[in-house]
Amino acid sequence: MLILFDHGTPAPLRAFLASHTIKRTQDMGWDSLSNGELLAGMDGISALRQLKASAPTRSIPVMAITASAMTYNRESMLAEGFDGYQIKPFNLR
């Protein structure tokens, strides 16, 4: 799986992501982007719809990571087509 970070891989994630391809926005020539600019005014659901509408990106698993902890939010995100749902902050240990 390809994972894109705006900066380097966060240290707590490195051991869990060893089998994945990691790229940084800087490596892609996007070094002036700050956190959140990748969506360019879109919300996560709009971005998901755009990914699922395009053949090259349709099969990429997309996980919703949100601060919203309400049960109905999880259900609605999965119903929208997200492959997973995680409330933040979270700890990988």
C-alpha cells in the first residue's frame, strides 16, 4: 500500500508500516503544502467520491480518521464507502 505523509513518517508508525511504500509530499514536489491543503477545500466524503469515481484510484482503501466519536458518524462514514473508521487521537500500542 502507498501511504503519503506531509512530512516524514511519524516515529510511532514506522514499525507498523515497514511493509508499505511511504512517500512524503516533499518527494512528490509538494513541499510547500501544509497539513490539510491536500483536500483543497473538499471534505473527506467529497475526496472519497472522487477517488472511487476514478479507475486508477477506485481500489485504494480509504480510512476516515476523525475526532468525531458519535456512533452514527461511524455508521455514516462506512455507509459512504470508507473502508475503515478511526477516532483520533489514537495509540498504536
